[in-house]
Amino acid sequence: MRDKVARRSSLLKFLSLSEFRCIALINCFESFFLFYVSSKNSLIEEARSTEIGV
């Protein structure tokens, strides 16, 4: 009986840890994506301003 409880608690710990890793990975990807989009937008804006300037 005790073995089952210990196994279940370790499984829950593992699941919560993997869930935390998944959330961290999603946050990392999201921040990278936002950085990529904002840098791309600034490049587009820069290109537009140089076109207008020329």
C-alpha cells in the first residue's frame, strides 16, 4: 500500500516537473518569436523609411 502511494507521489512530482518544463519551453519560444517578429517589423520599417528618404 505504501509503495503505491510513494509511486503515485513520485509520478505526480514527475508530471508537475514536466509540465513546468513545458511551460518554460513555451515561454522561451514565445519570447523568441516575439523578438523575431519585432526585429522583422523594425527592419521593414527601416526599409520603408529609406525608400521614402531616397
